[in-house]
Amino acid sequence: MYANDGFRELDRSECLRLLARAPVGRIVYTRQALPAVLPIDFALDGEAVVVRSFAASQLVRAIDGAVVAFEADDVDATACSGWRVVVTGLAKTVTEQAEHERLLGAGSRSWVPWPEQVFVRIATELVTGRELVGGRHACGPTRRAQGASV
């Protein structure tokens, strides 16, 4: 990172604090040998990212036992501010019944009522993040100011 690129690297604790505030993230995984990105609701359980899904879903089959990336962000285009956090780690379906029951009460609240719910835990083996600093002057001129039409 260049010292004046307008971004500040976030440490692990800052990343996890911001991640805990985000309502939706994106999971990045491999589907049919190609990269796939899917927006998904989630929760943090300790430092792990936990997603709730349908047991027979293509997503669960694709990520169980695989290394995936998970990204969440918050961007304010008007204020030219925001942050991005990326977690990379092994995704594993929670199979222990007591852990499943605990997560039912404390885990992510799925936006879709799945008949056979499972939880997939993504280990936070690598956590990185950046925050845009500098506000409006870091953005440069807007498209409208440059004469672009809407």
C-alpha cells in the first residue's frame, strides 16, 4: 500500500468489530471450477463467520470443507467513505447437535425460512481490511463535475 493512496489498513480487531456491524456479506467460492460470489446474511460467533442455509443447497455442498473468502463492506459514495473486510478460511458445516442448537438461538437470522437448516462456520484464518480515509478530497471530481450526463 502506498502511504498516500487514501486507504488505511485495518488490524484484525478493527476488522472483526466492523464485520460484526454488517448485515450482509458476500461469500466467494468455487462453483463448477469457476469463481462464484453470493450475497448472504451472516453472524459472527466469536471470531468465526457463521452462515445459515438449507441443508441440501448447492452453496452448502460447494463450500463444506473448502477454503472460501467472505467479504463485507460499508460504503457511502456521497461522503466518499467506507471500509472493506475480507476473511479467508476453511468452511465447515456444523454437525454437533448441541452446537447446532446453540446457533439456532444465537446464530444468524436467515432472511429465508429454510426447512432443514444448517450452519456453516468459516474460520477466520486470514482477516484483512481497509478503510477509505481523507473524505471527499480523496475521491476527486465527480462525474457530473466533469460534464458527464446522467
